[in-house]
Amino acid sequence: MEYRIGDFALITRLSVKSLRNYHDLELLTPTRIDSENGYRFYDESLISRARIITVLKAWNFSLQEIREILESCSDDHEVIHIIKQKKQEIQTRIKALKSIEGELSLLIENEKENKDMKYKTEIEIKETEELNIISITYKGPFSDCGKYIGKLYKAAKGKAAGKVFSLYSEDVNHDDPEGTVCLPVKKEVEGPGIEYRTIPAGKVISLIHIGPYDTIGNSYQKLVDYRNENSLEQTGPYREIYIKGPGFLFPGNPAKYVSEIQMYIK
Amino acid sequence: MEYRIGDFALITRLSVKSLRNYHDLELLTPTRIDSENGYRFYDESLISRARIITVLKAWNFSLQEIREILESCSDDHEVIHIIKQKKQEIQTRIKALKSIEGELSLLIENEKENKDMKYKTEIEIKETEELNIISITYKGPFSDCGKYIGKLYKAAKGKAAGKVFSLYSEDVNHDDPEGTVCLPVKKEVEGPGIEYRTIPAGKVISLIHIGPYDTIGNSYQKLVDYRNENSLEQTGPYREIYIKGPGFLFPGNPAKYVSEIQMYIK
DNA sequence: CCTTGACCCTCCCTCGGGGGGAGGGTTTTT
DNA sequence: AAAAACCCTCCCCCCGAGGGAGGGTCAAGG
């Protein structure tokens, strides 16, 4: 029995367009072509070939690959090593997609956390916990900070365990400022120019600063005033925790940035 | 600072071609175009935009989507629901790939099993185990068999637990043959026209038949002869187990088909 | 016999995300 | 002043189809 292309398309559930395409690619050549009108005629023996093509296509083989398989193989076990390769390829792709999925999930998680957070904007006294961190100390403008944060995250490779923060010495030299960017991590991490250490627990006075970083001086002022009014003794550097800053993608609205400043006291 | 396209390409790690393409798509428009020579000049403020594009591209967003995001969003949390959608999309794709991977693994497993198997071609006496099966009984030519096997596998949906076999009555009518195709399954499975039941354990004489199905009569003959010579009493139907038949893809070499014929005896 | 509608043909355009290269102009370095 | 390095536009290529134009062919019904 011979079928015209339309019927053959119905039988094989391939589109007429695809069938013509496969003909051009010599992937599925009609048994006969009418020399008068150019009509394609398909024998029923081609149905199984069409089935093979459909199956291989569903398995993500390209038409080119399918053609090679059909040319060189006549038995399942000759195909098996090609199939193994394809499986590997698919596994690789799954891995890549999973890693993207992971990143996206992380982002969504983070966003959720930040969403409805209310922040107290009064000075509080807190106990901080011990923290394993990696850090980079740098000199230069604050605007370089982002660069180092990137480095830290890269070095941490997913072992990050908290928000980034900076440490500033109590007696900072404003002409030649020095800062340390830190990232809490789960495990020890190594990297060029990266220091791993543990920050001890301690008592701090803390203040949430909402707004852009260039107005953060005011909040420092408040902390210092509070320290002086209450005759507290400062025992360590300032810690500036970036709770919500520029996003992953967009800088966002600086008026909504949230930072926490901590001053270590006795 | 202004950069020419080549330098900007180095900075952003995008290709010159891509940059020109992004310009055409109004995705990343140069800050200035020299009206004399048409050179594109990129401001450093475009670097972050380029970074966003790179990141989104790595997350599998299309350029079109990226353009929409850049047009309508200025803050991470406005993008978050788009990202959620993308995550869903990626999960869907992972699922699809995993299902393909599963099928391929199954195939590879099967092939491995068949690979170096040696078969005894002498009559043996065996005890068979109890078996849960689904089955379809049909009348008509043996060649329809494949169709029903397909149905069984479809109905089993991965719950298949062994090789397909046929059951033939001891007193088959050769003019109007009736056969039952069976597939062992792990759990009960339902489907239209499909029967689920348990085949009891039993004693059988068994013979491996190697070669195409149309010569299988010889092997039946041998079994019957053996039964008669040893005065055994047949107590159930013939069971014809298809150990290695036409492959998933290709019919393969019929001379290498392997079947086992079992005859239930007391 | 003619029309109508269902088929069929070839040829070209479109999608995405660029790469390769031709052909020609400009800038920078030697 | 020449050579090398850049830049431009324009066109074709990849893949696996789908859409549609423009034209030929076949079967059924009036």
C-alpha cells in the first residue's frame, strides 16, 4: 500500500512540513516520486522508519544524529553507545539547569525574607554569636566594596552562611580609609587574598540604618552619642551589616536600603 | 569614560557581534554613535546594564524577555515573580530531561543484561515463581502481538517487572489461534481491556529457542517429544518468554532472537 | 463538462542568538 | 607613508520546523 504525504503524515503523526523536510535531508525518502506531478508516495515499510525517527527525536537526538544512526546501525546494540553519550549529554544539561534552578531559588528565598521585614530604628543592646568568616581587607573608596563582595561570594561557592558585613576600625583615618569586607561561611574556605577566621561572640549596641549609604554617617553619630551619654566603653571595631542593599540585578531604591551598625562594647 | 565596541566587549565579556546584535534589538544601546563613521561608543554606565543582561542570559532568559525586564523593572523584587515563572519553566524542562534520561537508562540496562548472556539450548526442568501480571487476550495473527505489547507497556507506566511472554493453550486451534500477551508488573495496574492476575508458581520443562519466530515450531516439537518420551503430564498452557526479540528501535537480526518455551507439568 | 474543494508542489520568510566572512572605511602604531 | 588593528554594513549559515504565496493536480458533485 502506498500513501500520499497527507495520509502518511496522519499515520506517523508527523507534519507534512516535517516529512518534506526529512525528504530534503535524506532522512526519510519516499519510496516513489511521481515524475509527472512530483507527488511523494510512501510505502508502509517506511512507517517503522518514521517511528524510529520519532522516538529518537523524543530522546533529543538531532535530525543529523538520527540520520547517522539510521545510516550506520541496524540493531539496537549498535546504537547503545551513542545512546550512552546522549544520556551523558542530557545529564550535563540537567546539571546545568539544576544549578540555575538553585540560584533562582536562592534569590526567591532571599527576597521572601526581605519582604515584610519590619525594622526597629532604635538603639538596642545585643549579644552577637561567634561567626566563621572569610574576609578581604582593602584600602580605597567605599565604592570598590562591591567588587570584593563578588570575590567573597565566588570564593565561598555556595558555602555562604549569612549577610555580608564590613568591619571598620574604631579610629578610622578618613584620608586613607581601610575596610574589611566579610562573609559568614559554613566551612573553612580558601582563596587568593582571602583570610579565614572566627569572630568571637560579644556584646554590641546596634542601630538599624534605613536609606542610602551616604547618609550612614548620621547613624554612626547616633551610636557614638549613645555611647558617650551612657559612658560605655568601646572594645572593638564597628560592624556594618548589609541587610538589604543593591539587589542582585538592579541597584533598586537606595532609600530602602537597610543596614545594621554594631559597636562592640564591654 | 567612553569605550569603543572592542574594548567594551573585553570589559563585558560579550562578543562584538553580540553587542551589535543587542544594539539592533534596542537591548543595549550605545551612549553615542559617531555620525561620521558610525562607530558605537559605550559609556561605563552601560557596564552594569551589560552585566544584568549577562546574568539573565545565564539564567536562560531570552533576549526578548530580558528586554521586557529591563523596560519594566528597576528593582529586584519587581523581577521576582518573573523569576519564579522562569524557575517553573526550568523545573519543567528538568523533568522532561529526567524522564528521557530514565528511558535511556532503562534501555542501557536492558542491553547490558542481554549482552553476554549464554543460553543453554537443552531441555531443563525448572520451578517457576509466582508472578503478578497484566495481560491482553487476542485472536488473530501472531504479527499483531507487538501492538498489544505496546499497550501493556503503556498501561504499566514503568511498573513493568520482567520480560513479556505469551500464553498459549495446550490445545490451540490453528485455524483461529488465540493468544494471551502478558507483562509481569510490580503493582496492580488497571487499563481498558487489560486483565490483572497472578500466575501461580509451578514446575515446567523449558527450552531456549534461538532464531526467528517462524522456526519456533521445531522447539515446541522437541518439548512435546520430551514430554511423551518421559511420560510427563502437561498441566497448563505453554508459556513463551521473549528474552530477546526485536529491539526498541530496530528489528535487529532475527537469527539472534532468544525465546524460552515453558510447558507446565505435574 | 465545469466548478469546487481538497491535496500537492516549490520557494521564500520567520523564529533565536549569534558566528563567519566579504568589502570597504578609519584610526593607531610603526 | 605604510601596515596593523579596528570599525562599519550586509549577507549567509546553523536547527527544526511553521506560515504563506503562487501554482499544479485530483476527486466528487452539479
